[in-house]
Amino acid sequence: MRADASSAPNGEGVLAWLRSLRGGRRDAERRSPWRGDDGNEPTEWRAPRFLVSRKVVPTLVLLFLLTLAAARLSITLGDRYIHVDGANHSLSTITELLSTNLKLMAANGAPFDPASFVNGLSDRKVLPANVLLFVTDRDGMILASIPEDASRIGTSVYNLVSDPRELLAVEEARRIHDIGFMGDRAIAASAALPSDEGRINVFWPEKDFLAGWRQKTAISVSLFVLTGTILLLVLNAYFRQSRRAENFSGLFAEAHQRVDMALSRGKCGLWDWDIGRGQMYWSRSMYEILGMEPTDGVIPFSEIAPLMHPDDGGLFHVARSVAEGRIDHLDQMFRMRRADGEYVWIRGRANVTHGADGDIHLIGIAVDVSEQRELARRTDEANHRLKNTIENISETFLLCDSEGKVVICNSIYRKTFGLDEEDVAPGTPIDKVLRKARRPIRAITLDSGDAGPGESAEEAQMPDGRWLLISARRMVDGGTVWVGTDITQIKHHKTLTMDSKQKLLATIAKLEAATEDAERKAHQLSELNVSYMAEKERAESASRAKTAFLANMSHELRTPLNAILGFSDIIRQRTFGEVGERYGEYVDDIYMSGSHLLRMIDDVLEMATIESGRLELMSEEVEFSDIVRESAAMVEPLARKKGIALTIEAPETLALISDRRATSQVVLNLLSNAVKFAPEAGEVRLRLRKVGDTACLSILDNGPGIPKSALATLGMPFAQVGSELVRAKCHGTGLGIPIAKALVALHGGRLRILSQLGSGTLVSLRLPVESLAASTQKPQNAIAQPGKKTTRRRTARISRAAA
């Protein structure tokens, strides 16, 4: 495949030659399947775009529904206004007609008879349906009504309205009013009787004159709901169809990605060569093989031809053979130049296909076989080295395959057994070789107890007097190898060295026994180590489970305990009334026990947080003297209650870099323990001083003391020391000292406890004035300037042993 640039400059020579073979130039207007509408190669492939985005359709549907709802609401409110205005106009007309009739009666001097007047109105059907008319006297008592209702005659018309002032406003204004009437709304009008003898009050309930409007509105709302439901169903179907399209697109993209990944991992590339147009399409993995930037377009012939190695031929000859029909497939190895200039070996396999319009395509795969070629080269080198090694060894060597034919033989074997190269040529049957070989004078078969299946050894004495140790071994593939070692000198000195051999054998036996004993002990040690590791892992898992359990249970217990404390405190303070004396004592006991239990839970949670390595310390400049005094002030009430003399010896200022909350907790725990275990009318002394670059705090009490045997377990979680009487008087969880030791260790400090039975206990606390991080990074600025706070955050990671 040699590319000839003179015969195919830029690929045009190949294209012209192929077009002439196919019967002339194709229609220039025909477009390539890879070309765009403008005839240019597209930079990337794009999926067809929809005219309307999937997000626009739901928005338009919702806007349509909102517009329809707004129009429907506007029309409904307009219809209501029309109905209300018509009712007002009708009632106003009726009122004017009544006023005119009453004025005519007064002008004629005719007496006014309520019953006759009401009957006349009823006969002439002047009033619309459901309109109520009441004739009242000056005090508002009903004299007659339409429709006739004897139960209301003699009652006050003001009882029918929700607020009499509204009816008085109607009488004074002489216009239509909206008032409350019989538990509902109604429009009302009024006309005065002749000689101011009373009034005629007309009421038209709102539910009656708006009945038609409500019916029409109900129909409109039903139609709108039906229309909206149909549109929402259509929109739901649209969404489901869109989701299915997305799922299919995702499956297609995933399958495409899998194919690309498989091709990339297998160093394979797909290619489609349009012979007629001189264009080739490559998959993304093909670009990766050649280290080129992937594109979704096609590559012209003129860009691919220079990538071929000059010694491997060119694409022109392949195209000629395909176009002339001499080949219908391709299976060839060639080299192509990568983007970095290096050549890689490619094995191309393809078949010739014909399109519907007669286009000739060569479609197939290209596999990077550079590693296989390199492996084959290294294998050849290894075989050559192996042959040289076998030839240069001092032993005789003969190898045959599973069929009993010679594979390789060195010259030492030929000389020893008197054979020529033709006698041991590869492929010669081993029986033929053994018949021609020089036979030994004597052969002694050696029995070896540790010999495996297919292994044998014998000592052979050759005619020239030499002794050979010939070992035969069956290979895995069924072949056999013979190795002969010259042992002549060994045989000559064998008689002289029998005694030495016996001694040597005895020594070897002892060494073997010692070796076996050492191996047995090593095996036991290994088993013990495995058992230890398993027990260690199980212990660590149990410890982690315990820590997680304590943390979870502490949170779960705190919630109901807060409720118990809150409600018991409310009862103690008699917020909602007095309680009995006995119940008051019970509530005090509940509150005290709950408070004690809450402190225990807080200690357990604090210890679990430290052991799990989740405690975070905030380092800042604090005043240690103030912390000591504040802690002493907090325990002073308990000391005063027990009559304990609390003595504090501290400088005015002693600044250090630490976590304020943790430091306060440590001091308060230690001081509380001292006051707790000090006897009645005892003494507790605090002394704070600076020793070198550390702050030293000593707390001394004259309590019962701690035995030396218990000091080792004092820092362990939940460990309590002392007599049963002391522990009964001083309740606790045994976590105060472990928490304090852990927090001090996190600060880089040290906590020591010295005690003697009957003489009290001394607790010594040392904390570095500068934090470890500050002293390591910037020693000259370890202590912050006054007025400035230096904050550093570090996560506490402390092992269970340190805690």
C-alpha cells in the first residue's frame, strides 16, 4: 500500500480515475451523506431540532388555561354586575311607581287602606317574583305584606334585617341599598305613606335575583373544568411521550457510549471508506489510536494518505483493486503515523459493500497490534536467548514434545552420545535418536522418594569412563526433557568420603529436624498472629459499635429527658397552681434525678464524640486565670454547702492558646471531683503558675485518697475507684477524668494524678502556652497581640488508648 503523491495529488488523481471507471463524473449537485446543505463538511453532528421545545408546549398550555380562566372570570363578574344592575333598576322603578301611586291617592284625598293597597298590587302583579313588600307604621310594625304572611303582621320589620341602621339609611336616602336580610344579603328600597303614616319597604333577596347568574356561572365553570381537564390529560400524555423519548435517547446514548468504550478499551477503530468520493469516516476510538483530536466529520483522502508508512504501500492500490473488483475484502497489516510522529502497527479488516445508488464503500475495523508485534519480537528474542543458553550450558540437554519428537538439543549432548546434527534435527522421533546414540556401559537407576510423577534419574557410565547423572522430567505440555550432568569426580571421591557423608547426613538430619521445628513454630506463630488480628478487629468493631450505640442512645435519651426536666421544673415552680407537699418532694426528686441523668448522658455523648474522632477544637487566645476563677465560682456553692475551704492562688493574667470550652470543661471537671470527694469541712487548694512554656494548674484536696493499684485504671472510661461508701455518696459515670485526659492530650498537654490513701489527692495539669500548630509554623508569632484573636481549627483524632 504505497501512496504515490505524483499520481494522486491531494487525492484528486484517485477520484478522477475512479469516476472514469464508474462511467463518468457524478452529478455535481449530489451531496455527500456527510456534507451539509452548503456542501461543506460539518464540524460536528447534531441531532435534528424540534420547532417547538418540549418546555415551551407545557408553558403555552398553562398560559392558555390561565388566559381562559381570566376571560371566564371577567365574563362571570360582568354578568353578575349586569344582573345586580338590572335588579337595582327594577326595584328602583317599582319604588318610583309606588311613590307615584301614593302621591295620587294623597292628592285625591282617598284614605289609605294597607290591605286594599296590598291586594291591588298582588292582583296587578306589579312586583317581580320573590320580591317581598312590607307596609309598616311609623314604629316599623308590619301592617300588611306581599306575599301575605299572617305570622309577620304586628311584628317589627327591624327584626328581619341584620342591622336596623341599614334600614334607616334606606328610608333616608331614598335609593337602592344592599343590606343584610333574614341571614342573607338583599337589596332594599323604601317609599313613604301619605301624611307620614308609615312606610312601604321592598326587599329583593340576592339569592333570588342572582339565581340565573349562578346557574349560568355553574355551567361555565363546569365547561372550563372539563376543558382544563382535557388539556391537562393531553399535557400529561405529552409529558409521558417526551419522557419515553428521553429514555430511548438515553438508551441510545448509553449503547453508543458502551460501543465507544469497548472499542477504546480494545484499541479498535471503525472506518467507512467511500471509494468514489475519496472520503473516510472514522470512529472516535480510531482517532484515539492515532492520538488525533476526534471530529464528527469525514476525512478526505489527501489527509489520510500521508499517514501511511512509505514501505507498507498506499491507499491508491487498495482503491484500484476494489474499484476493479479484484478484491471483495481486506485483511492487511500496515503502519500509520500518530500525531506525535511515532508509527503504530494497524491490522485492517474490511468488506466491500455497494450502496443503493451504486456507491462503493469499504467498511471494517482497524486494530492496534503494536503491542502484539512487540510481544512477538520479544518472544523471538527470548527464544534466541534460550537457545544460546541451552547451547552454552555444561550439561547435556535434550527436549522432545508430547509426540516424542525432538525439539531442541545442544552440542554437548551430540558429542557425548556420538550424534550428528542431522540425527537430532527438530522433528526427529526420539526412538530413532536413542537407537543411534552411544550406549552407556552401566546404568544405575536412582530411587528418590521425593520424585514427582514423570520424574526419573539414573547414573550412567560412558565408554570413555565418565559418569553422567541423567535426569528425565515430564513437562506440563506432555513433553520430556533430559539433562545429563558430569559426576565423574563425585563418583571417584565417593569411596573416600563415605564417613564424611555419614556425618554430613547426620548433620543434615539435625538441620532438617531443626528446620521442621522452626517451621512448626513459625506456623504456630502465624496462626497466633492471625488469631490476634481477628480478635483485634473484633475488639475494634465492638468498640466502634459501642461508641456509635452510646452516641445514638445519648441523643435518643436526651429528648424525653428534656421533657421530664421541663415539666418537672414547671411543677416545682408551681406555675399552674400548688401541689401537695408529698408530690412536691417527689417532683424535686424527679428533677434532681433527671438533671443528674442529663449530666451523665452529656458525659457519655462527649466521650463517644472523642472516641469517634469527631471532636473539633477551636484554638484561640484565652485567659487561663479567668477560666480558673470562673470554674471556682461555679463550684463555690457546693463547697460552701459542704463547709469546704476553697483557696485559689493564681496570677492576674496567664494567656495561652487553647479551646476555651474544652479548657473550662477540664478545669471544672477536676475541680468538681476535688470538691465532691473532699470531706465535710475539708479543704481544696488551687494553684496556677507558669512553668517554662507551659501553664501548670495544681488541685489538692484532703479527701480519702486513691489506692496506687487503682491509679492505672483511673483514666479508663466508666472506671470508678474508691470504697462503696464513697461511690454511693458521690454519684458519677466515671467519665470526668477520661474526658479531661483526652481533652488535655488533644491540646498537647499532660495530666498527672498523685494520691495516697487517707492523705488526699493531687491533680497536676500542664498545658502549652502556645498551640502545637503555632509553635511549628511561626514561633515568633505564637502568642497573639492584645486585642487580636487567632483562631485555628483542627479535628480531633484520638485513639481509644489515648482516651
